[in-house]
Amino acid sequence: NKAKGLLITDPHLKIQDIARLTGFSSVSHFITMFKRTAGVTPLQFRKLN
């Protein structure tokens, strides 16, 4: 998953930028969809990895 890769490889990249880079126009929708597929929010995923 591109978002997971960006969260791990570039810790300074903002969540809103990752959302845009992965095709989401809404940050909240990105977070919802990420949590649905990964089981955690993007920030939680970043902290765990």
C-alpha cells in the first residue's frame, strides 16, 4: 500500500500530504479508509512502525 510506505519512509510528511499523494481529496475520508483497511489510524500506524 502506497500510504503505508510513505508513512514509514518519510516520517516528516504530513497526513494531509499523504492523503493527496494517494488520491484522496478529503483527509478525513483517507483516515477512515486507512483505518478500515489497516486496523489503525495513519498516525497510530506511523508510531507502531
